Amino acid sequence: MGGLIGRIKEKLLLEQYVESEHSEFIAIYGRRRIGKTFLVTETLGKELDFDMTGVMNGDSAMQLTSFSLSLAQSGYTGRQPKNWIEAFAALREVVSSRLGQRHVVLFIDEMPCLDTPKSGFVPALDLFWNGWASRQKNVKLVVCGSATTWMVDNIIDSHGGLHNRITHEMHLHPFTLDETEQYLQNNGFHWNRLAVCQTYMILGGVPYYLSLLDNKMGLPANVDRLFFSEDAELAREYERLFSSLFRNPQPYKDIIRLLTDNRSGLTRKEISSKLGKESGGNLSKMLTNLENCDFLRKYNVRERKINSNNGIYQLTDFYVRFYNDFCRTHSTDSHYWSNSLNTPKQNNWYGLAYERLCMAHVEQIKHALGISGIRTEYYSWRSKNSIPAAQIDLIIERADDIVNLCEIKYSRGKYTIDGNEEEKLRNRITVFEQETGLRKAVQLTMITTYGLNTNVHSSEVAVSLDMNALFD
């Protein structure tokens, strides 16, 4: 079944921008396969007066030919442009013939592809927008690009002629768990919520990856087909992904691999040291680019003396994590995932992945806790003094002087706290309070898959949530 799943806020914003009473320059960016084109065509498809797509890896002549063909489809009858100045002059003709309309909507997809070396594309775009289109009242220019670095540097944060000319920017993020469940149900999948969670832990909320699943198979068979079979489709996606996003992908892949091997994350200084790179502007720029592509997240530890430059970077992209954990060293077993079901290795991996899943849905957890309207800070914490080092998966520090210390546990049934774990939980709370000097009420919060068994050892738990909270 087709149609737009989720993206309610983004759809409403696009419609609002197009209906405004002045010209708009709207830039949409996000990682490859995230659904940027689908969002625009499903929301504005019938209103597009000009619609063209850059040719991946095409040279300047190919890009101009693609642009010319789209001009012809929009009614242009002049000669084929020889350069981008002429191409945008022809586009101006098309728009001018329609200025009597309520609005004229132009869509240029994969815009970074058009900026081939020495093509003069960006100055020509600058001339078209600043020199004419922005002065009209009804021109709506929507541009998209998977090469997020190019989009940010040349369009959104441009220091050239397009500086501050974008009227709206939209960073399209992966689906949430709720949207993923909607997508699967809409496409004939009758999986329970644990299977949906497991799917997200492997593929993330990337619509294209979800579209490759076969509803006639269970999840393990799908994972084998997509990652471990001969010519597995998503095993080849990794190289394509980074090549499409970055013109020099190897340094980015080096950072990803390093963070894959350091699950708790690293500071910029630690990344610099381990990679042998200068901890300067270039590394900072690469880390920012990876954040913009939703590969990494940066968070500050709960120590007042540590500034934002020493924030911790963690790998958050689920597909990239799974690929590096299981596909980097290729298995010859084409049924590797099915043959690993319920083994300690797979269950331990799911346990760590469930922690990442919860960290990706903090807003949903806050809603389930009834604190959506309260200002919060959230982070992880690791003791520097206790042996072994006490660690807390997720801390939500609230403006109402309450702190939720969240313990995240993955299991295939209800989770049971025994005597040893009760002691560890009490110890973590005590060490946290002593080391941080926190003067707030602490609530131990358990986030499990199927809920918590109530027994004599669970009395320390103030709040218990299960995976349903992540779909809220």
C-alpha cells in the first residue's frame, strides 16, 4: 500500500510554506534513503510546476541535459541551455509565464549532484534567487539533497551569495518506532512489538530499508536475506551510503569504525588521539557532518567542570551499527542471523541495542512519565571512583527537582530483579548521589521490554515502563 506514513509535522509545514503570501526558499536535507523526495512529491506532487532531479555521479553535460528535459516538460520551448546561467534564465521564463497563478512551485531534487567542478552552478542559483525569484510574491523553491555536507555548506549555512537566503530548512530524521510500526502494518506485516523493536534495532527508522522487508518472512529470515545471503542488498548499501553523502568518505568511515568499537562514546580529543588527527576545525566539521546525517549524537556528561567541547560522541545510526558489528567481517553462513537466535552473543547485542533504542526515544519516555511539559536534561553517567565502575544508562534531570535514573533491560519476557541486582541498583544510586553531590529526589526507573515482575527485590523501583512507552 502506498501513501505517506507519519511525517505529519513536516507535511503540514510544507503546505504552510507553499500557502504563504511571499516567495519561499525551502531546503530539505537528511541521510540517504530517509524519504525526502517522497515527502515532497506526496505532499506537493500535483502542485509542482517544475520538477527535476540531479544525476548521481553525472558530469556537467548530463546535469544540464536533465535540467533541460524538465524545462521542456514544464512548457519551455527555447534552445537547450549551454550553462547554468542560461538554464536558470530559461527557468525564469517558465516561472514568468505562470506568475498569475496563486503560487509557482519549483522542486530540484539531489541538488548537490548539479554542482560539478567548475560548473558555476551555485553562482547561477544565487543570481536566479537573489536577482529575481525572491522579489516575486509567489515563487516557492524547494530543494533536497542527500549530500548533507554540501546542503549545509552551500545552501543552509552559506557564507556566499545565498547567505541567510533560505526562508525555511527542514532536517528529515528517521522514523520513530510508532511511525515504523505504522509503516509495517500498512504494508501487511503482522509482527508484535518486540519484533518491531528488533527491526528498528537493525534497520533504524529508514523508510527505504523497511521497504525491502518481505511480509511473507519473519524478521530473522529477512535479516539473512538482506545482510548475509549471496549478493545481500544491504551489505552493499554501506559503501553507497557514505559515497553519496561525502566526497571523501574514508575519514568519516574511520570515525564510525572507531565509535563502533567504543560503545560508551568518545570525546573529540579522544577521537583525535586514537585516529592520529588534529583536534581542530576539520575534525569538528566532520563530527558535525555526521551529526547532521543522524549517524552520531553528542551529549554532555553530568560534570559542571566539563565544557561542551568535551561532550561525548556516540554512534546512533542503527543500520550502520549493525553493519559494523556483524557484516564488516563477512560471514560465510547465509543464514547467520537465524542460526544465532537466542545465543548469548545475539541476546547481548539486543540488550545493548535496546539501550540505544531507548536513548533514541527519550521524548516518548518523558511522555510516558508524564513530564513532557517539564524542562529536562538527559545524559548517561559513569562513576570515576567506584570499582567496578557504576554506570547508569539514562538520567533525566528535571526542573521540578526530581531525577529519573533509568535502568534499561532487554528480555524476552517480564524482567525479574534478584537479590544481587537489587544490591547493585542501590549501590549505583548511592555512588551517583555521592559523586555528583546531587540535591534532588532520585527515582529509580526501569525500562524493560515486557515489564517488571514485582517481588521483594523490586521495592527500590519507583517507576516501571515497558517497550510500549517507546511507541507513545
